Amino acid sequence: MNTTVSIVRCSDYSNVKSAIKEALSLIGGLESVISPGNRVLLKPNVLAIRAPEAAVTTHPAVVSAVCELVKEAGGIPVIGDGSGIVKPGSTTTSEAFRASGIEGVASACGAELINFETSGYTEISVPGARQFPRLYIAKAVLEADVVISLPKLKTHELTLYTGAVKNFFGAVPQKIRKQAHALEDRDRFGEAIVDIYSIVKPNLAIMDGVIGMEGNGPANGTPVASGVIMAGYDCAALDMVASELIGIDPLKVPTNRAALSRGFGVQHPEVKGVPLQEASLRFKMPEGGATAMVPPFLMRALRRHLTVKPFINTSSCAFCKACVLNCSAHAIEEVGRILKINQEKCIQCYCCRELCPNDAVEIKKSLLLKIVTRSRT
């Protein structure tokens, strides 16, 4: 597998197609993975019902540009994803496609738009699995001739960074996602993500880093002008470079560690285009990821005193119960017309924060963790 990763400057979405073409040419071109007539699945990150400017979802200009390039290469572009649940009795993927602008892109490009939640999943065995020996994977992913990951450059409260590999978490149903979060450990969660990735085996990743997200990503962070497009045939290699680019030690990212341990990617990929040091940024880190920055020996000794606990700000809560639906540990309890998190049950996966449409879930760090993390900054 070619593990070369390209970095190209792109300060504005109006120039994104030319930036993507340049990024692809630096690693070998799109034609090396697409043959005429291939059905090419584009997997953007459509996490929630957010407008493009919120930087939660892959920008529609990126999806549009890749659709056009796939057609120029003789492929048949198909767009698909499955987003998170944000309200009782409803799936949000269709609404998220609309809000993100990706529905409009599919219509304009004549590309089929597939909602993984409603199009179905296929059960499949996972050779060499670490957490899930059997998985349900979206049929559209398994039936595609070529799979392209279109992630957004973002921080993540559980995994510090989310990118090309973790993007395929959207290819499994909600039940599997809850089971993965219920593993209660960042490393085991990373292994679960790589179980999914090992089955999908994407052919290419093109990362939307024109506007990224720093801070409390993947849904509650702050949009930040990052000014890059990145590409690589190996998603794990791209993630190693992208996490370092935003100031995160790649080996602190559990999906990176899990991928390397399974033979995906390399620790130091070759970089073409803009040198990594020149492109480097320093994103603000997610508050929920604070414990990942604590030295392992301290965590082992003081785990009970180094905590980052979510709580519901009742003044912001709309009582939609999205947090209840997404809590793997069933830790959110209804007390009258107020929702409260039972800290004895909470596993600190931060799904409640990630999928709350009103940003009503906040976090509280223990005093000792504040002291330890302050001393290391």
C-alpha cells in the first residue's frame, strides 16, 4: 500500500477542486484507484444536522469536487452516510444531508444519495478482530467497487482527533456504535473502530481541512481556518500526518495506535506538497480529552481523582432526550422535567455532548486534573 500523504494549501472553498486535483496528483492520481464504470462510494462525515459553516460536517464543496473528479475518471459517484440520532422516534441522516448541503450536491451532480440507516446492513465476520468478531456494515459500503473517505479535520473529546479511519464509524448501525462506546476504554474503542476499518478497506481519503474544528469536537468545537486539503491512499497514514499537523502526538490517538498495531499505515509517512512543519497548526485541545494527556503512570495511580465528568445544563436543555437515546451506559435519568447524569453509571464516552442539538451538556474537571493539565501546558 502506498502510504504517501499530500498536503496542499487551500484557503477558500471556491478553489477546492483544483486543490484536490493537486493533492491527488502528488500521490499518484485518482485514475490509479478508479476504472471506468466503477461504482464509487463517497463517505463524508455527516455527523449531525448542522449547516456547512458550523464545520461539523464535510463541506459540500469538497463532496461536489470529488463527485466531479470521479465522473471525469469514468466512475459512478454515490454518496452515503449514517448520522447520529438527535430526537426520539426519528433518524437524522436525511435532515443532516439537507442541512449540510450534501443533498443539494447529490442532486446537482446526479449522484445517488444513500441513507445507511434505511438502506440496510449486512452481517459479516471480522478476521483478526480485537473487539467485534462480527459486525453489521452498510450494504452500500460493501457493494461499492471503490470507497473514498471524505473526513473533516476535527478534534474529538474521546479520541483527541477524528479523521479518515474513524469516519467509517458511520458505516455501522446505532446499536454497534453504542456497544463500541460501552467498552469504557479509549484503547478498546480505538480497536473497535479499526475492526470496522479492516472490513471496509477504503481505497482513498481526501480530508477537508479548509475549515477545521478545534476544541470540543467533533460537534461542539470552534471552526478554525486551517487552509489545507490532504490526500492519501492509506487512511491510517493520513491520520498520522493530520493529527500531528494540528498539534496532537499521533501515538496518543487510540485509532492511530490500533491501526499501527494491525499493520495499517506507518508511523512516519512520506509527505508531499507543503512540508508538514510549514503546514503545522496548533488546535485547541478538547476538554473531554484531558485525561489522555496525563502520563500513564499518573492515571494508573490517581484514576479516581483525575476525572472529566459531563453534566446537563438545565437552562440550555430542551428536554429532547437525544442524550438519553445515545447514552450507551443508560446513565441519564429523568427527574420530573429535568435530565440528570448518574455519575456512578457514566462511562465518560461524551456521546451525550456530541449529539446534543442544543449544546446543553457541559463538563466538569476534577481539581487535581485541572492542576495536572495546567502544569503540562
